[in-house]
Amino acid sequence: MDCVHLNPPDPTRWEYTGFVVVFVVVFLEFQLRCCNFGHYYNTYGPLIDVNLEIKDADSLHSALESFTRVEKLDDPEIKCTCERCKVQVSIEKKLMLYDAPSVAIFHLKRFESEGSVVGKVEKHVSFPLELDLLPYTDNNQTNNEQMKYDLYIVILHAGSISSSGHYYCFICAEPNEWYKFDDLTVSKIVQSCSFLYVTN
């Protein structure tokens, strides 16, 4: 197709480029499929965090399912020329996690804009204490045991607009032992929630 496609990423290439890259970068696989004969074209790229839409999602799982869902591009103005078919074709696109780091960060997109107005998506989004990312990956490329994560920290925003408000967080210091960090105040809590996970 008339698109750039790269070789699968080799995580060892990033080994000496810094702490953040080694431990936090997640590799995404962007897959395009020709609807004529099913030819696949893949591109790969690194991200520090995965931004998830939550307007139509009520859980982290449903947000990840939406993020990795196959989308058919039927717009006649969006056509790719398949390198194998040699004709313009309709395409399907899909995002998957190709490789995951020791720490996986998910950003729930709570702010959306309509013209010049930015509003906050005020809704409850649930997530588990343990997360298995295998269903959202290219299963042939990953080790099952390396895709399981434990909940570690949550960063929350209090306020109605993105340019102001207050940030605080919950951190798991020990198994089942959570603390709330709010400016200079640290308090032990019984229950918490988050979207940052650390591998077992």
C-alpha cells in the first residue's frame, strides 16, 4: 500500500538510550489489511503511554477493546493502492500492542473539545487490580507471562477544566497496602483505583 511499513521493533535497540525507554516504552503495531485479498501491511512505533477514549467505555477493558478494534475505512476518499493487487482498495485498520515494557501506562482521556470549548468526561471507569494485556496484542509475538501486570499507582485530576485543578495520587507500597499522596499529606487508605501497572 502507499504507506510506510517498517520491520518489527527490536527492544534491544533501545537498551542504552535511557531509563524511560527501557522500562516504559510500549511498541504499537499498526496493521492495515487489503479488503480485496487480505494482504497485510504493518508499521511499528514506540509510545510512552497509551491514550484511551472513555466516552463510550465504562471499564479499562472496554477502552482497550475499543482501542484495538478492527475499523473498516469505507470512505471513498480514503483509498490505498495495494502493492500486490496494484489497484485502489478499501482497507481495514487495527492497532495492537506488539511488545510491552516492565511498566505500562494508560491515560484515560477525560477531556474532549468541541470547537473552542473543552469539557471533562465525568464518569466512572472501572479497572482490575491485575491486568492481562495478552488479548490486546499480536499473540504470536508475545510471551504470555510477560503480559500480566499488577496495579501500582493512579494519578487523578480534580477539577472541571484541563488548564486548572488539582492532582493527587494513590500508590501501592506493599501488597494490599495503599497510600494517598495529596500535596504534603500522606494517608493510608483501604481501597483505591488506577491505570498504571507494573509487571509481576
